[in-house]
Amino acid sequence: MTSATAPSPTSTAPTPHQVWKRVRGLVIALLILVIAGVTFAAVRSGTNHGHLDPRSADPKGSRAAAELLKARGISVTVATTLDEATTAAGPDTTLLVTGPNLLTPAQQRRLHEATTASTGRTVLIAPGPAAASRLSPGVRTEPHRPVSPLPPSCAFPAARSAGTADLGGVRYTAPDSTAIACYPSDGAPSLLVLQDSGDGDTVLLGSPDLLHNERLDHQGNASLALQLLGSRLHLVWYLPSLADPSATSDDGSPDNNTDTNGGGNGEEASGEESGFLDLIPSGWLWGTLQLTLAAVLAAIWRGRRLGPLVVERLPVSIRASESAEGRAGLYRKANARGQAAESLRAAARTRIARLAGVTAREAHTSDVLLPAVSARTTAGDDLSTLLFGPAPADDAALVLLAEHLDALEREVRTS
């Protein structure tokens, strides 16, 4: 006996080759991105340092200012943690905070307490609204303006001696009448000097540009930088970092302590905690927003239709009766009598409307369809229940509904 081999069914699953053709573009793009990131990190990991770093000779670094200060006998110490910065603060020390916006609220309050008690000078580079309110209470920020050469327009000795300098950026206003406001841009100063207790003071600079290597020799930038940072014998150049352990540790600062009565300071504990977005520099947020917009535009571009849809060639032809039976079986298995009844009624209304002279748009409007059909049948009051009634209570009622719809269609067709 010979056995007939049944033909294998046609498989619609994509082959490995087809899958690779579909995803190879994305894989190659990701591979190029990873290689570029590793290469960039390797190139930047040598002797180069970051933005406003006194060890960096890059255009945005500040090595030139640091070397000039050292030549004048000022000791320059780099601090990368809050503990190093607060420990070094003192009456004969200038503390330069290059990134106050990177500090958490707890770090900002701790730094403010340390600098106020030190009676030294604190220089804050472009603090935003939240950082300015904690590091220099009472100070308000104004909208950002472009950096440009500005005259001092104040009596501050360092500013008058330096003359025109590249300032602008964030602008500040202080309610204290003793504050010294210099280098105004559109009516608001971009350099603000606040007198602290004793001989200490706090200087807010709206822009870091005058400390950059590429701009230090412009205008009076070098003179202003040396006078602001060289007024004390020691300069602590604080470079805040997100890797600072004090950013996440419970260091016993006022943010984390409870009062002596056993109750917590609910306002500080609940309203002042920093979230993940607070730790991300604004440039990264703008970059992420632009990438998101680009992804949305790319999705719209790739998802648009180019002409009519192409009819797919099915591997197997299925008779309409089999498709109807399969859908009916699904309805029965899910007990979806309401959906099945609505499908029957909708199809019947479409066919009957065509026979009764009703447009397809008004075929499912009872006020239009029922009068036209009632003129051709004797169903009477049952016509509304038959075409627009509720869902059947059981399977027998569903079968009966289908029979009545067939009878109604035959009656309209022969009338």
C-alpha cells in the first residue's frame, strides 16, 4: 500500500531572512550610535574636562581665568562634592558655584547655611528661580536675555573698573535696597551683589560666558572675573556633580530632620523634595523634546497612505458562508447576542432602505426609515421593535429575530 502525502499548509510566518531585511536598518543605526558614543567618550576622557572647569583648556573651559588668579597669588582649589565646598568655605575664601541648578533643594539649603556663616564671598553662576530663592532668599529671576556687551551702570568698584563686559542671560531683582545691581539688560540687572552678615557677600552672575577661555580676553571680562574671584586669598572652584553622595544620602540636613517635638516638618518633607526631572539639566530636557518631536514626525511620515490599499493575496480562499458561520460561532461562544442582533438589524436596514427609496445615509435613522417601510408593509407598531429594538433575551429570541427580519425584507421586496 502507498500512502498519499498530504500537502503542507502554506505558512504566512516571516522567514529569518525577511525579519533581518525589516530590522537591519534599525540595527545598523543603533550600532552606529553606540560606536559614535563610545568614540566620543574615549576622545573626551583624556585631559579634557567639563564646562567651566578650571583645568580645561577647551573654549568653554576656564583654565585661563584660573591661571591668571594663581599668577596673582590666589590659591585655586577644585571641589566636586558639597562636603568639600562647605568645609573649605571661610572668611578669607571665595566660593564659586558653577552649577547651582544641579544641586538638590537639600544641598542648596545646606550650602546657603554654610556660606552665610562663613562671612566670605559666594559667586553663583546663572542660578534659576528655584536655586536663587534658596541660595539667596528674596531674589527673583527675570526671563533670559541674550549675552552681549553691557555697560556696568552701577557704583560697584569691580564693575566700574572692568567697564563693559559680556553679560546678560538670567536677570535678577532683589527687594533689599542695599543690593548692588549692575549690567542691566532690558531694565533688570544680570549681576547682583547681596551683602551678607559681617563682611560676606553673595554675587549672582546671569551668564558664565565671561569666565570662558574663548571670551576672557573680550571687553572687560578678564578684569571683572579677576576682581570677583580674587577678592580673597583662597578660591574654591565648586563643580557640582550628580554623582555627589550628598544628593541622595540622608545627611541630617534640615530637609531630613524632624522637629524636637517628634513631629515632622511636613511642608519641607512633602513640598520641597526634588524629583528626577529636577536633576536633569535644562539642555537635556530640550534635546529630549526635540527628539520626541522628530520621532512623531517620522512616524507620521512612515504611516501615511500612498494611494489606495493593495488587496492582499490570501493563501487560501474562504467561502462567505464559512466566514459567516465562524463569526456566528464566536458570537455564540462570547454570548454576544446584542452585537449579533445589531449586525443582523443593520444589514437588514441597509437592504430594506434601498428597496424603500431611502438613502444609505438615512438608512439607520428611525424617523426616516420607519415611515417609508410602514407604507409598504403591514407590520405596524412591531416595525420599530423589529428594526431598532433591544437585544434578544436568549438564543431562541435571536433566531426568531432573524426570521422576522427575513420575512420583513421579503414583504418589502414584493410590495
